[in-house]
Amino acid sequence: MKTSVLLLGLLLSGYAQGDSVVYICDSGHAKRYHLRDDCRGLHNCTHHIVKISLGEAKRSGRTLCDFDGK
């Protein structure tokens, strides 16, 4: 029973993360995602800034911007 509850909690937390919206620079070289569309880390983006799900950003190998993590 404990295992089922733990597994359900992990699944639900992953689902919630996938629904969160983050921002990325739509460039082939960008490696970070941003929590806010006005993040300092996006100021140098010369391509489009795109809104995607947190889950999608993580699946594509992006990590949290250093400015957002502080």
C-alpha cells in the first residue's frame, strides 16, 4: 500500500511539473529554461522566446537558468 501511494505521488508530481510553463530561447545553442519571460538570461536571445511546458524543457535536456535558481 505504501508503495502504491508513493508511486501515485511521484506520478502526480511529474504531471504537475509537465503542466508548468517555462520560457526558452528558440536557438539551437540555448541550453537553459527560464521561469519568467523577463529573466535576465533571456536578454541575449536573438531568436524567438518560446513558452513550453517544464516537462518538455527537461526532456530536451535543458536546465534551469542560473539567474532563476537564485
